[in-house]
Amino acid sequence: MNEAAETGETQTGALLTLLSVMFINLLGFGIVVPLLPFYAKSFQAPAWQIALIFSAYAIGAFFGEPFWGRLSDRIGRKPILISTVTGNCLCYLALAFAPNVYVAFGVRLLGGLASGNASVVQGYITDVTKPEDRAGRLSLLGAAFNIGFIVGPALGGLLAHPSLGHAGFRIPLFLCSALSAICATGITLFVKESRTRSRHRYASQLSRWAVFGNAVTHPAIGRLMLVTFLAGCAFTGIESIFGLWTEARFNWGPREVGSAFAVVGVVAAICQIFLTGRLSKRFGEARVLAAGMAITMICTALQPFSFGAASIVTLLAIAAFGQSVAWPNVSALISRNAEWEHQGQYMGLNNAEGALARVVGPFCAGIAFSNASVDAPFFLAALMVLPAILLAFAARRLKQNA
């Protein structure tokens, strides 16, 4: 552990800049995602190509997270953050001038690869924060994540002009590119490297497959990564079919769905700013993780019995509370169990599990929705979360034994 972690001193400018990285990542994602179907249609793209552009970002992030995390362990966090945020800046600019849907797919793939830098930000936070304070600091990253996703769709809808064709989407993309450029400048000016290069560190580097094998077989880290995958599949699956479910059951449209998700984002951001860190310090990361998963599982299982907007939004809000207090503790627990030399890579592997869940979860939910019943995805999601709760309790027992 370095001196910053021992003293708990973190520069305010550096923390704010890192929060801005997460905010801008999700702001850009939130701006672009609602516009993607219309953007792709401007190329006369069929439905399967639109879906391909959607999935390209998650595929890029799946490979980017462990790669950037490992590289930041070797050469430092700051150069990787500057490189990836600059790459994001160029990708948004390239997307504005993409000549066809295939180039757009390639740009989105590279954009997802560049945006897969959450493990680097998490690694920086763990480098400079005492173990007992990490869940609180990591929850601030989650809050920036949620706020970006709230603001992004509103900005995208305001600035886009689909009636102008392909050119009508350039203004929001220019905005994303400019914000990324500002963020890269902030990292250069305000973020101090949390790791110093040394020959010893290079000598201590294991191969990526050795670290992956260690992570999978580790009694705590392997189970926490499985929590990320199972719970991630459940939650992203529900998000992907929520609009279809509300349309089928209650005749909702985009406005009602967007408002419901806005409530979720606000609740999650407030909880992560004010509650997650305090609860984790008082009750322990593993216990809060298990409790948050349990709350979310119960609300998910009850959602098919909703009778209207009030019950739907209430259950979504309570589930958002459960998720917001749970998720930061996964990274905090991994950081406690991972060697300091490989913090970034372990974080990257865990985030890659989350990216894989964003591909598998919607696929499973779509099959259940189409072939079983419109309510089936909620019950499937609850069943996926149940073993995640048990795994969280197992992580708590392992920590107690240690």
C-alpha cells in the first residue's frame, strides 16, 4: 500500500476529475444510446445492424477493462486515463462523420474499448484510499455514473435533429467529444500519478492468464466476480425489456419509461453519495452487499404484481436503493483481497464480467419475454440474484475467517 493510502489523503482536484471521467463516460453513453436507432436508420440500416451497433460498445468494454487495468498496474494510472479519454474524444468525432453503418460499428467498438477505463479509475481510488473508506469513495463513482445517465438522454434528445438526416446527430456527438477533451485536460493538470514505476513492479507482473486463473480460483475474488456476472445479467435483462413489459401490461410509452428510469437514477445517485459509505463502514461490505442484493431480488420478484404507475415506480426506487448500496462493495471487497500490484487487473476482470453480463442478460430476458410470458424475465432475474446473495454471505464468512 502506498503512502496516500496510509494517510488517506486524496487531492480534491484529482477526485473531482476522476468523477468527471465516469460522469462523461456515462453522459456520452446516455446521449448516444437513445439516438442510436435513429442514427443507424439515417444509414438505411436494417434492425440487425442497429442491434450490432448497440452491442459493439459492450464488446469493446469487455476487452478494454482487463487490458487497461493490467496496463495501468504496470505503467501507472495517469497515462492510461489520458490515452483512453483522448481516444473517446476522437471516437465521438469519428462517429459524427462515419460514412456508413460498418464504419459506425467499428467506431463504437473502439469507443467501448476506450471507455473500458473504469477499472483504471477504481484502481486509482483504491491506491489512494484506506480500505475502510473505499466503499464510500467507490460509491461516488457510481453516483457520477447514474447522474451521467440521467443527464445524457435529456441532452441528446434536446440537441439532436433527426429530420436533418445523418448531419442532425453531429451536434450531440461534438458535445461528447468536447467534454472528453476537457476531461483529458483535467486529468493532465489535476491528477497526480498514484503509482511510481519501478523495475521490481515489472518483475512482479504475472501473465494475464495467471492473474485470471488466480482470480477465478481465489475463494473470495472468484465468488465476487460471479456475483457481478449473475446480478449484472439479472439487472441488465430487466432494463432491456422494461419498456416492452410496461407497453404490454400498462400501455406505457417512451415518456413514462424515461421518467421511471430517471427516478431510478436519482434515487441511486442520492444513496451512493450519502448512504453507501456510511452503511458499509458500520455493518461491513459483505453484509451490505448481501442485504442490497436481497432487497433488489424481492422488489424484482414483486414487480409482475404491480397494479399501476405508483407501485411500479415504488418498487423500482426500492430496488435502486438496494443496487446502489450493494454494487460499490463488490469492488471494495475485491480490493481488500487482491495484491496491490494487480489491483487494476482484478478490477478490470470484474468489470469485464459486468460487460459480458450486459450481453448475456438482455439475450436471456428477451427469450423469456418472447417464449414464456411477459412477466417471466422478472422471475428469472430474481432466481439469478438468489445465488449472488449466498455468494456475498460466503465472502463475509471468508473475511471473518481471515
